[in-house]
Amino acid sequence: MTRTRPSPTAPLRRTSNGVGALVGLLALVLGVPAVAVPTLPAPSDTPRARYASFQVATFNILGSQHTVGPGGRPPGKKRARIVSELIERKSLDLVGLQEVQADQLLVLKHELDHYRIWPAYQLGKGSLRLQVVWRERAFDLLDTGTLVTKFDHQNRPIPWVLLRHRATGRALYVIDVHNSPRNQELERDRATGRIIELVHRLRSTGRTVLLLGDLNEHREGFCKVVGRTDLRAANGGWVSARRCAPPERPLRVDWIFGRGLLELSDYESEDGKAVRRASDHHLVRATARLRSRVGR
């Protein structure tokens, strides 16, 4: 696992030639030997960039309806408690959750008392499945919005939030997505196309964008998002005009993409005991390193 660190540019240095010339002129007028004046570096016009990190993740927590009967994983509410414990134990600052149901949301809101959740119940009962969770001491909420796409034959809003990262003063957009499963290729294609349009609109503001969620696609989802936007995947890969090279296998359907004044590193796809009890998906996480505003 590699960690990429930016190399700050050294400040430009300016010499005090005007001071030296003035001393020489005075020496001629007064008839005394000239004394060399040390050249002092001038302050840099551009302050050196500083960075702060936070932990970002995406997790499909497996809706309650999938574990209603006996056997297998615990009921949805109990699994939501496990999810809450994972978020806190792993010190996650920003998480996109998918497949959240009403009983699970109640547990998440109760257990994650140092976090905020949006949209929670604000968009109605049919809009609970996608939730953005962030640590209150790390971010301030600036704005919210949605994009309606079709999921499993039903229209459903995809939430996005605009957050201000307190440590850097930077604002960033976070989009939480979940595309249709199984053989619903047409719905996935249309939803991905609309998500890409939203990414372009938000990136046109010049702000950082994070795209989190379950695309229900491996190679194809990566190639579309990275090939048609300037976003990059936390687990690597690249796309050129002639070729798409996804990240190393095994590929997951759960993704973290980002771009802007942001670096993503330390990608992990976790499948430990607690994760397996909570869901049939991996907990996908990374470190996000955001550049501070000038003067901070």
C-alpha cells in the first residue's frame, strides 16, 4: 500500500539589490569603504500549502428486508448497531450508506450521536435508502440537493451535500449513489449518465467532489466514471482515449471516487467478522487529504 504525499514548492527568494546599491552610493559620497550587506530572503508571495486528512468510506449495510427470516445474519436493527460501532471504532469522518431502512435509520441516529445524517427523514419515507453521515466536529453543512434516478423500476432521489471541512476551510461536495442490481443494465446506464452529469455540474464550481456508493458494476462502472469525468478512484486505475485499465482485482461494486484539492490514499476493502455480520458487502474506506485554504 503506497501513500502519496505532495512535494510543496519551495518559496521564491528575492535579493535586496536596492539596499546594496544605496549603501554603495553613500560610501562614495562620504568617502568610507563600502560594507557588504547580507542578502535577506523576502517572504514568499504564495504561502506553502498545508493539508489535513479525514477518513472516508462507503458501505451498503444490507436493508432489513434481506434478513427478516431466521438464520443467517442478525435482524436489520442489530446489524445497524454493528454498523454504528464500525463507524466509530474505525474513526470514520464521512460515510455514504446504502440500503438504509426506517428501523435501521432509527438505530443509526440514536447510536451515532456525534454525527449528522442527511437526508434522514427530510425527503419522505421513500427517500431513506441513501444516507450521508459525517462527524459534526469535522464538517459543517452548507447546502443539500438531490438527483432523481430510477432504481429497481422506481424513481428515487440520490442525495448530495456541500460540506465545509473545518480543519482546512475547504468546501466539498459529497454524492451518495446506488444503482439498480442484476440484469437491469438499462437503468444502470441511465442512472450513471445522470450521475456523471451531476459530477460535471458540481465540478464546474471549482470545488472538490467525492462520489461514494454502490454502482452494481465493476469494470464498466469504473471506466464510465473515470473516463467521462476528471474523478479518480481511491484504489487506482486509469483511463485514456484508447484504453481503460481498472484497479487491481478483486474489483468491488462499491466505489470511492474523488477529485479537486484532494488526494485519496490508504484504500482498504474490509471484510472482517463484524463487517460480515453487518452486511454482504465490504466496508470500503480510504484516507482523504485536503489542501487548506490560503492563509490558514
